[in-house]
Amino acid sequence: MSNASQDLQDIRKQINHIDNQLLALLAERRALAKAVANAKIAQDKPVRDTGREEQMLIALIEKGAELELDGYFVKQVFQTIIEDSVLHQQALLQQHINLPNGHQTINRVAYLGSQGSYSNLACHKYFSRFPGELKAMGCSSFAEIIEKVEHKHADYGILPIENTSSGSINDVYDLLQHTDLSIVGELTHPINHCMVSAVPTSLERIKTLYAHPQVYAQCSHFLTQFDNVEIVHCEASSAAFEAIQQDTSGTVAALGSGEGARLYGLQIIAEALANQKKNYSRFIVLASKAIDVASQVPAKTTWIMSTEQTPGALVDALLILKQHDVNMTKLESRPITGNPWEEMFYVDVEGNIRDANMQRALDELQQTTRYLKVLGCYPNEDVQPTKVLK
């Protein structure tokens, strides 16, 4: 072995040693962030202190410059650390207010597909912040997820509700009309679609492609080059992986995540395939019982409503939100089953249902609309990065 090769190995060993030290320090920092959350519970302080975050980032960027680290790199690293800290503190405050006598020893969670599906990855990501063993339960449809929670076979269900590329997932919105389950959480998960095969191959050789319809739609621009490829739709990306796992012909591929592909031992032959490069899916978490959101935690509230079939009825309803300073972040309409040309409106707003302005707005909406049902109030997981001018 040459001296150069030996030197490279020694350098990599040093890097590995430093990486392990970084992991240990990150774990120590996360533990301190949880201690901060306990102090905030005792002092009734909000989770975020943007002034403190800004001062900290400026100091770190200046310290980084002394160590010849560029400010953008330092800012990106610590904004990610801050986001992790905020989400874990929110989770701890939520446990304190909703489970004052302890926590669940097992979280049974129903999701779409099997190991390696996007819903499975989102499930593990969301519940990693909560104590208790995770028992992930794969399902073959959105309806089955809801049924498992309704019949007490699962404690929670996690469902994708919208994507930045393909838009709203109408099947989920329609199911929310007909269930008594409550939304108790949300998660935004980055989506990186890959084309994968059981063996190394080229795009030109692909004759059959397995994909979930939503994933296929989100990659439609890339897929225009595959005119003569047979498309086989699957119930989840994990089902697509399972379908091709044993096919070594090199002519069969699937669409899904790189993480999922690795779980099945598959080869990535193309990646970053989504129409929008910044591609995210928003998931909601359902449970049989509504939760309280701690006053220190930023909240969202979601409801469905239908208005009178008169000119301006929807505008009148939305003006109530403006009058009470309630910020709407989402408005979606879906047909009402059995009522041709009538629409049910889904509304997401920022704010806690216990806030006085929210209560006044909902009281007025009850009088203005034909039907109104609150689907849930839950922590807002959209952690905006702290902005600094450095």
C-alpha cells in the first residue's frame, strides 16, 4: 500500500473521529434543549425567542469567520439545529399539557404502504420526537388508515394531504368530510423522487415502470421521455419497490425515495426527478380525540364549512376572518357527495382555537354558514428560519 493511500486512510479516520464527536455534542445539545423546554413550562414562556436566536446566529457567524468558515455554511447548519430544537421543545410541551401523568408506552400508527414508503418515512420522522415505542402499521388505502384509528386498532393515522408539485390529495380531503377523527399534528417532509432498479441499468433499457399515481404525477416532466414504457400504478412507493425487487432483467424500474430504495437493496439510476426541485409533502396526523395546544406553542386550526348558495356567501364568511385578525393559510373546495354543484370548503388558519379572536370568529361563522365542523387544532410545524443580515 502506498504512503498516499495510507495517508488518505489516516485522514478519513480522523474525520470519522470528529464526526462521532459532533454526534455526541448534538445529542448533548438536544438534551439541553429539552431542559430549556421544562424551564419554559415552569415560567410559561413561548418556545421561540427569535431575538435570542438572532443574537446567537450573529455571534456564531462571527466566530465562524475567525475559524475561516463562511457565514452561509454556519447559518445553514445552525438554522437546522434550531429547527430541531424548536420541534422537540414543542413536542415536550405538548406531552406536558396532554399527557400530564406520563406518556404512552406504545404509539400504534397506521400509514400508507409498507416499510420504505414516503408515509412510512414521515411516520418515523414525526414520532421520533415523542417517547414510547413506535408500532408502525402499514395499510393499503387511505380509508383503511382511518378505519384502523376509528376502530381503536391504531392510536394515530398519518396521511399525506398536499404536495408542492402535484397539489392537494383530494381522496384525503374527501375522507375528512366523513370521519369524527381529529387532526392532532402535521409534518412537512422533503420528497426526492428517484428511479430505481434491482440491478445497475440505464434509462434507455427501461420497458416497465412501477409508481404510485401521486409520485408519477409529480415526475411528469421527466417522464415525457418514456413514450413506450408500460406504467403500472401501485398503492404506495413501497409496493413499487416490492414489485421489482426480484427482477434482474434491467428493464424494470420503480419510482420512490432513495431511503426506501436502500431498504430494499435497489440501485438508484436517476434522482431529483420531481417537476419542482424543492418538492415537499405535507402530512396530517389523526387521532380519535382532539388535543389541547399549549399557549407557548404556535398553532394551526382546521375546519370544514359550507355556505349558503347565494352570491357573496363565501366572501362574507372569509371577511369574518379578516375582521378578527385570523390569518388563513389554506382554502380548498371539494364537492359535497349527493349535493350536485355544492362545495365543502376546507380552511386552515394560524392560531389556537382557545384564542379569544378565534372563538369570536368561529361563533360568527356558525351563524353565517350552513355547516361548520372543526377538524382539529394542532401545533404549527412550519418552523421559519431565523433571519440575520450577516
